[in-house]
Amino acid sequence: LTLQDYSTLLLRVLGYSETAGDFSWNSAADTAFKISLIPPAIYEKSSFHRGDLAELTLRCLFQPYKDSSKILAETLMEQKIFTQQEFSEATKNFPMEETLS
């Protein structure tokens, strides 16, 4: 799995579309970087590892959908995938101001 591959998946989850012209597979990481989904530390590396995948997954939960202020985690809570309490408990050891900078 490459950064391009995983960026494509995450962008689709957030409502971005290749067919709508939001991005192409070749530019998926660039687009994800521009919307602050990928931090510089991952974007500028020449390799992509499991830890990077985990960080991007977490960051995606706090990322707003395309053309919206609602973040992915809010939608998942509305769909009863998890509760606010479960989400808070699962993310309490991840200071988001550091993760999302």
C-alpha cells in the first residue's frame, strides 16, 4: 500500500471524487496534503509505513467532509458506529493539536 493508494481511499471517504475532478490517483497525496489530511512529516518522506497509516486514519476522523464543516467522526457517531464516549476514550492519548498541525 502506498501513500497515493491510502490517500485515494481517505479522500473518497471524505466525499472527494476522481470523476468529479477533485483529484486523480497521481495527485491524491498532493490533494490530501492541501486539505491538511497529510502532515508535512509524512508527505515529505520517501517511504510509507504502518505508523503513517494509523496516523492518517486518526486524522481522517477529525477531517471535515468536502464542502462541509462536519467531521467524519460526527457522522459515524450519528450512524451509531460509536458513541461520543467511546470516541473520546479511544482518542484521549492522541493530542489532536499536535496530530493535526
